[in-house]
Amino acid sequence: MSHDHDGDCCGGHEHRENIRLMMARRVLFIIGSAALMVFLFLYSLTIGAADISISEVYKAVVNRYLPDLFEVTDRVDMIIWNLRMPRVMIALLAGAVLGMAGCVTQAILKNPLATPYTLGVSAAAGFGAAVALIVGAGVLTGTLLVIGNAFLFAMIPAVVIILASRRRGVTPETLILCGVAMAYIFGASNTLLQFFAEDDALRLSVFWLVGDLTRASMWQVPYITGALFIFLAISMYYAKDMNIIKMGDDDAKGMGVDVERVKLIMVVSACLATATVICFTGAIGFICLLAPHISRLFIGGDERYLIPASGLFGACLLLSADIIAKVALAPVLLPVGAITALLGGPMLIYLLLRRKRDCCGL
């Protein structure tokens, strides 16, 4: 009896130790990602075609909040706040939204490849932007023409997914295949539009589809910030329910979770948040896939920690890609979407092959 008791004590102690180690890894990863995000943000501000010293950059930043503390020329102030700051802020915010959107979609649909992009949101937004750029038609006018079209068309896959999910017996795999089908439909429609487009409109359309941050402006920041914090609040509120849903729909219903309602709210909010981002940035891919996968290696599958971790690491990924886009062929600015695809593709293959079990841990 004493030996059994000793064994139970040892087992309990080992279990508690494992929990402590996991918590330590989670905290360290989240803190480390936050610190890396801040470093990349500050470093990215110092990179650009204009010859501005690091001290001048940070003086211009501080001077905006503490006027007259430093002497800053109008030229430096304009470059930092009109050109560099919007681009870097959009990269941080967009990366965070995309990372969380991928994490939530993978959890709800129980598929490691599920993201708002694979649900057709990106292709639909691209078609909407192409209609604005090539045909000149849209729901809004002026500078909001492309943005309005991209957002409106991005909602079409979300509506289709909602309607499909209400049908009896529809599986997560069916929803993803619906998204893939819509991506092909909008992609083909886009190709037909581009076939008849003028050269300038075609170039703009292709550049938008790749995803880029050159159109970033400070007026866009509040919209993406709002989408980020609303989406984060909703996600964290339903994080516990999502953990239970991953055990199986029947088990979740038995534990009192309104599975259909949670799925509907989370898929719609993920698609809305993603649409808000890509209507400003274009179709920047792979952040949705890569950020949750890498975060899951350190955090585990608990959505309460994985969602914010994916957001922080998504911001780090997009900031890093933007830095590479600015320095690779300086002073030429490469489209950041191409960088995320070039770096993200091989890295994702490596992560998927490296894992011994299902990479999503679901």
C-alpha cells in the first residue's frame, strides 16, 4: 500500500511539474513575442529610402507626443509620420488580426489548413478590388472605391459559409471545400477581368492581389485597430467554448455549449476581421496559417493562450516580412505579400513534416 501511495505522490508531483513547465513556456513565448514585436516595430521605422539617422527617427516620434522636446525638421517629421509610421503600424495590426483569424478558424473547423483565406475571403476581396480598378464600378466612390468593393465582396463567402453551416449534416470539411470552390470561382472571374484590362489597371490589380503595404495611411489605423480589439474580445470570450468544441460537437453539447451559435459567431467575426484588413492591404497570405502553427508548438492547444500568442506572432511575422521587403532590393519596395509567401511556404512545409502527430493538435 505504501508503495502505491508513493507512486501516486510521485505521479501527482510530476503532473504538477509538467503543468508548471507548460505555463512557464506559455508565458515566456507570449512575453518574448511581445518584446520581439516592439523591437521589430521600432527597427522597421528606421528603414527607408530617405537618409535619416536613427536618432532623428526616434526624436520625430517622441516630438509628436512631447512637442518642442527635440528639434525636428519638417522633412523628417513628414517622412516618419506620413510614410513610415502608417506602413509599420498597419503591418503590426494586420499581422495580429490575420494570426488570430487563422487560429480561431482552425479551432472551429477542426482543420489545420482552415483560414479565412481558404474559405474564399481573399479571392472574393480580390475580385471586388479588380471590379473597382478595371471596371470602375463600386458601392462607394473616390478613394474608398477599391476598399468598399473589396470589403463587400469579401463578405460573400462569409454569407455562403453561414448558409451552408445551417444545413443538416454539413461537416467542417464540406465548409472548407465550399470555400475552396468559391476561391476558384472568384479567381477565374478575376482572370477574365484582367484579360480585358488596360495595362495600368492590370498592374494595380495584380499588385493588390499579391498584397502590399504601400497604400497604408494613418486614417486606416483606427479601422484595423477597432477590428483587432473587437475580434480579440469576442475570441477570448468564447475561447473556453472553443476548447470544449475541439473535443467533439456531441461532447460539447452535452457540456452545455451552444455549438452552432459559437461556430457561427466565430467564423463570421474571423471573416469580418480579415476582410477589414485585406480591403486595405490586399491579399497578404500565409500569416493566417503560419502564426497559429508556430505558436501551437510552444503554447499547446489551449485557445485562451493560443489566440493572443498567434496575434503577437502574426504581427512579428508581417513586420519581419515588411523589413525584408524594404531592404532586399532597396530603394525598391517589394510587395510584402510575395515575401510572406516565399518565406511562409517552405517554413509551413517544414513544420507540417516535423510534427509527429497532427500539426494542429486538435
